[in-house]
Amino acid sequence: MDFLQPRSWAEALEAKAAHPDAVPIAGGTDVMVELNFDVRRPPALLDLTRVEELTEWSMDEGQVRLGAGVTYARVITELGRELPGLAMASRTVGSPQIRNRGTVGGNLGAASPAGDSHPALLAAEAQVELASLSGTRTMPVSDFYTGVKRNALEPDELIAAILITPPSGPQQFCKIGTRNAMVIAVSAFGLALHPDRRAVGTGIGSAAPTPRRAREAEQFLAQALDEDGLWDSRRDLPAGLAHDFGARVRAAAAPIDDVRGTAAYRLHSLAVMARRALTWAWDDYQKAA
Amino acid sequence: MRITTTVNGEPREIDDVWEGESLLYALRERMGLPGSKNACDQGECGSCTVYLDAVPVCACLVAAGQAQGRDIITVEGLAERDTLHPVQQAFVEAGAVQCGFCTPGLIVAAHDLLARSLQPSDQVIREALAGNLCRCTGYEKILDAVRLAADRLADASASGR
């Protein structure tokens, strides 16, 4: 096995081009488990922890440009205001030790349907920036997930950054697990209200082959808020709206039975989480007036 | 491959490191530092918690090569010669140790907490130790130990020692 240790982003892209079968490793919270249990024996590891460009975040033309190697711990301490949904999701990741090492870029690279950051990134309509020696491309995060633990990366590409517009409205994140700490989600849900665009963003986790948005539910809610003038009046939600939104989120999921939970429980919990997330978000929206 | 690091203040150089092995394996099997325990090998239990550049991490999830040139402190590096660190002493006195397998990780996690927060609430202690599993004690004595260490460190800090 080779151990490639680039010192810069340019070197990292060169290394990935020369060794397309190298497995990128940052926090190691997924890759090392596979190595320790001998379920994966890649020809090379590409250690990205020396690439300073990846561990920085910046404000760029009104967007947060989150380097792929920024840890959950730093999202929580440094970006709670700019990326509230992602910060809430980050607080539910593993344990302090895991949050100190694990990165949002790594969560995308692993592309597990249960990854904690995905519902928040989907709801915020984040973009992913992918790069190789031949150039850089950006895509909506919803297009990045292509299958169970599969993503849109070409063999010579690395994840450079995640681009997220700071919120114009409230964001919420809910996760169901068997305890609070050290839990892989049984199901998860992210919600973002975008009053500037009169739009709604959602993200479903652990309840479909990939993380996905509940687009019909988004349109239903945005339209309902629009028709009743609620974006401006911020009056109480009409009775049943949150429940109906939850039912539509549930309809967008396609879960399976597995060791962590049944498909039926995942569907039920999603409907409940969506209803609660909307209730909490609307409460935040009213208080922010 | 060859890895050079600083471990508990001393420069260390180890050879023939397999590229896929963990820092935990390197510490235990190559550097003679078995304090950090290998219980789960997947970041679930916290028994292998060490400081990597002053940040607590699971050593089983760090590739040994990622530790190249870094500064590592293990549980063996917390005592001053024969004098236990107050966190270690508190674990002994509070009866927070039963089988002892989780203890090194809990000591490092509690050490980190008390370096950041002198008078943590129970909620803060629980959150700080959430990544460390103990199957013997039921955690009550561990919480007692952290509170005891917190009180002593706060007293020491107040008296300027």
C-alpha cells in the first residue's frame, strides 16, 4: 500500500490524477474502520490532512465556502450563525473525539445514506465543488449522491469545498437514534425556510438509497405559506398544515428494514420529525420578527 | 514506512510501519505504550483517546502516517513522574475504576474537559464523556471522579498553584 501525503491542493490533485484508485482520508472516521476490520485494502491512501486549503472556510460572494476538510467541531464553534442547520446536524455526530476529526467533505465522500450532514446540506441547497487537474465543477448536493455510498466523483476528482448561502430564515435538524451520543441515524430530517425566495428546503436521511429532498412537500408548504400570506404576516400556521407537510415528507421516503430500524418506523418517524421541525422553525420565524 | 513523531514530549522514530495501520497500533505495538486501549477499533468506545496536536481523538481512527511530525500525548504522559495527575488521582479515590479498560480514554477525555472548563456542570461532563463507554461502573463513580478533580483543580487555580 502507498501512503501519499500531499502538502498542497495542487499536489493533492496531482496525486489523485496519478493514483486514481487512491482512497482519500481526512478524519479517518470511515476509512480507518474499513482498514481496521480488513474490509477494504486500497492500493493507496491519500492523506488530505496536510492540505491547508481544505481546512479553511471563507465568505465568498455572499456564500460560505466550506473547505472539505473543516471538522464538525469547527462547524459547531465557528459557523453556528452562518450554517445553523449544518451546525445542528454536526452536534449530533458521534462524540467529541469523532467531531474533532470527522469532516463534512468526508461525509460527502462516504455518501452514506445515513450521513448526518446530508439532510442539512440538502435543505440549505448547498453546492459541492469538485476538482481535478482538468478543472473545477460545481453541482447541487442533491445531484452528488448517486447511489448507496456512491457519489458523482470521477476517479481523478477530489471534493474541494461545499458552498452554502447563509440562511434568510430558520433551519432545523432532527435525528432519531437509540441514544443521544454515538448513534448512526435511524432516520433524520433537515428543514430550511427561505423567506427571501419564498421557498422551502428539505433533506431526508437514512430513509432512501441516497439522502434526498422531499420536493413535493417543499412545494406544498411554500405554496401554502404563500397563499395565506404567512411569509409576511408570520401568523400561526393553520391547523393541520404541519401534519400535512409531514405526510408529504413521509411520502418522499423509500426506506428499508435493517438492523437499526424498520421501514415502517422510519416512515412514521419522518412524518413526526417533519411536523415538529416545521413547528419549531415557524416558532423561530415568528420570534425573529 | 518510517514515522517520526513526538510522543509524551519525546521524539520517536519507528520503522516498518504498515501504511494502513492505525496510530493506536503503532503506539501499542511499536512504541511500547499500551496505556491506550484497543476495545472496538471503530471509534465507538473512546478507550484509545489520545491528544493529537492537543486535540482529543480516537487513536484507532488516525492512520499512523497521519501522525508524522505531529505531537501526541497519551495517558502515559499525563502524570508528573511518580505523581498522578489530579484527574488520575480522583479516579483512584472515587472508585471510578473497575475493570480498567475504559479508564485511560476516560482520563484523557476528562483531562481535556478540565483543561477547558474548570467548573463544568453535570450536563457538560456527560457531553464531554459521551464518546467513552464503560460497561462496569454505570458511570456514577466516574462522574464523582470528574467532579472531585474539577474541585481540586479549581482550588489549585484559585490559590495560584
